[in-house]
Amino acid sequence: MKKKYSIFSIAKNALKGHKDWPKMWRSPEPREFYDVIIIGGGGHGLGTAYYLAKEHGLKNIAVIEKGWLGGGNTGRNTTIIRSNYLWDDSAHLYEHSLKLWENLSTELNYNVMFSQRGVMNLAHNEHDIKEIKRRVSANNLNGIDSLWLSKEEIQKKVPIMNTDNLRYPVLGASYQPRGGTARHDAVAWGFAMRADEMGVDIIQNCEAHQIKTKNGKIEGVETSKGFIRANKVGVVASGHTGVLAETAGIRLPLQSKPLQALVSEPIKPIIDTVVMSSAVHAYVSQSDKGELVIGAGTDGYNSFTQRGGFDIIEETVRAMVELYPVFGKMKMLRQWGGIVDICPDASPIISKCDVEGLFFNCGWGTGGFKATPGSANVFAHTIAKNEAHQINSAFNLDRFASGKLVDEHGAAAVAH
Amino acid sequence: MLVIDCPYCGPRDQSEFSNGGEAHVKRPDGSAEIGDREWGEYVFIRANPKGIFYERWVHSHGCRKWFNCVRDTSTDEILKIYKIDEERPKLDSFKNNVKTPSGEPNLGSGNFTVKK
């Protein structure tokens, strides 16, 4: 049954005391065989299942998730969405995603709270100015809205920012008006609900243990709920993708590190855009609840502990207090870490591999949330057609042999 | 955050050190002859296990010497630190807490070393 949300359904259910809302998705036991198994029930994985069912007519699909939906990096990021990347390949991929974001709430009939409040990337030195202006021009050539803001224009938009009286003064910024934020777990839930309606089995608490192959062809996945056969398997397990690939004898160019974020106590609206600074490493936005959402960096070593070191938080908070002295006495409510998989060129891998029927969507590193619908959309295409979509053709595994990398370290830095 | 026992200076705060990634990586012989793929693997691909990991550290803000370390990446527990010219310690002398590829240790990831 198609679940429709409208002002009438809210009113009707309010009168009934909110007792009759239907379950958003089933909780089926796994079947013996699926055409496609997606490992990883985050936004990218659920979105892939959704687009496979919707655009490619596949119905016998399972998404297996070791925990709960959106409990990994989908629910751990700082929800920033933008597409102002330097190179053509990345710009096209992230812009494809941003266009899907703009219509996602309508398409899913589920409010993902996408808010185009603009994203600012600050410049703190001469080199930053040159790099950021170059990126603004590159964005404009790719048809992406991006503009250069002077210090005065920044002060007008964000009056609480300390632009002058600090070690690394604010000299200007790039600004993407169409960028913004969204509610991250709503994205997973929206995709899950609509995929479930089209017959996709979403199986939670089902951990993938081993990817089984035979004669260079995929056989299925050994899980905590038994062996499930499949024609095709897509691995979208963020930090754990490399670990799963290893079980199929495949080595991926990924390193897993904890990336941290923190939120403050809720306050009245004080900042109505997203401000990022790669140079001093601080980025902040304010959630609809009023909490400041602050992104910190990755630890300097590989780890799978979803926690991260305190020194990383200290560094970020230091920069925050200098940029926004008014935040100096605020209390932080929560801090957490997620395990991100980082590629040598800071660009993702959306690709098939040597094993027939095995596909990877990984390497999103510190900035995969913004790409959720776009990544899912082109990954579904790649799985269904056995070949890359034009948009993700550069993000293949072969680039680590050919050397044709998509180096986004500069445009992305850690504040991806 | 780790306390790292530098083999030359003793236990120090992790902020004094920098991580150098996987240890014992050998440059392939005959690099002029080998194919792009094998060379690409040497340049770009490093081990990324959840569990026992052999890695390098350098005491950047101390003696500036490099050394090797065996750490469990699922708990951040440092199992052994040894000098750069020492033999790679044997795997079976370490207890691996990881049961499945994505499994967590019994005591909960991250808090393991604290609770222990």
C-alpha cells in the first residue's frame, strides 16, 4: 500500500492520537536468492535499491544492514550539501546529486527537510583566495552557481563572525546559494519506505560476514542470518567496505579513519547559512532544533573505533571560538565518530571490479552525504547495466593503475 | 587518544607523534618491468584491516625517530612497539578480539582500552 503523507493525513492521525500510522517498511526474513543484494542500509545503499527498482525494473532486491537503517555514517555526518567541486568529473557527479536533492522530498513524498541556505567556504590567506577564486570560475564554467564574497559581504551574511581579530583573518569566501543541509536520517527512511513499497526486502540486524565468489563470479553473501545467493552484489558499507572486499580477495585503495562531529545545546537562530573553513578546520551550521552542528576532522591513523581522539575536537573547537567568539561559553551536548573510507585522491569509487557481478560504491571519505541521491542513482545504473553511467565513468577502480586520478584534496580538504 | 611508548623516549602523548601508515611495505623488484596495475597497487593500496595492523609512527615532536607498532584497529589497543630494524612480530602472539569482518569487540569499540 502506498503511504501518502499530507496535511490531511496528519490531521486525521492527530485526531486518532497518532496510533494508526502504518509501519514505514516491512521486516522480512531473507529469501534464499536475490537478483541484487546491497550490503549497507545507509542512504547510499537504500537509494541504490530504490533506483534499481524504480528506474531499472528490478524487483528481487535485498538491502542487508548490520545495525539499524541510517545508523552508520548516514546518521553521523554534518548534513552539508553542495556541489562546488573543482574538477569536471566531480562537479558533474555532485551537481547531478544536488539536482536530485532539489526534488527529493516531492519524489519520495517524504520531507527530507532539504534547506538551501547556502554554503560558504572561507579564505584565510593569499593562496586560499587564488584557489577559491579558481574554483568559483571552474564551477561557473560547469554551470554551477558559485560566487566570490568579499569580507564585507561575509560580515553582512554572518554578523557574528570575527573576520579581523584572529590569527588567520577572513579575507573572502566562495558561496554556493543552492547548497545547504538536509535531515540525514530522513533521507534513509524516505528511500527505505519507497523501496519497500516496490518490493525491496530491507533486512536489518543482518551482518555480512563474507562475500563468496566462484571462478571469478559472485555467488552470494554469507550473513549472520545464513547464506544468501545473488546474481549481483553491491557493497556500500563506507568504512567497512575494504574489510568486506578483502573477504572476496579484493584489495581496495581505502584507509578507514574516524571522523568526528559534535553538536551544542540548542539556541535561538544565530547563523542561517553553512560556513566552512578548510584552512583553520571548522565548519558549522545550525539545525532546525537550534543546535550548532560542528564538523571536526579525521584522526591521523587508521581505526575502526567509532569515537576518535579528543585532540581533534580541541583543534576544531579552538578554531570555532576564534572565528565566533560569541560561541565561547556554549556547552556541547554530544560528540561522536563515524568510520570513513578515504581514497588516495579524495574521490569516490563507483565501479565494477574483476569479479563478475560484484560492485563497489565507496571511498566517499569525509564527504559522502551530499552525494547520496546522485551516488545511488548512478550506482543503480552501474549495477543494472554492468557498466558505468557517463557521470561515474571516471570514478572507476582502473584509475589507480592508469594514474588518471580525480584529485579533490584541494577543493575538499578535510572539510569535505 | 593514545599514549605511545616511544622505544627511545618512553611513553608520550600521541600528539607528539605522526602516523606513517602500513609498515613492512616492500617496493617491488624490477619496477621498470612491472605493469601499471602492479605498480599502482604498490603506490596506492595499503592494508586496512579491522583488527591487527602493523604500522609505522614517527616521534615528530620528540626524537624524530621512526619505529613500528602493532595495534588492534578495532579497539585502538597498542599490542607491541618495536624498532624499525626489528623482525615483524608473529601474529599468533596477539589475541584478536574481532570475531567477524565487521564485528565489534565484546567490550564495545573505542571504550575497550579504557574499560580494560
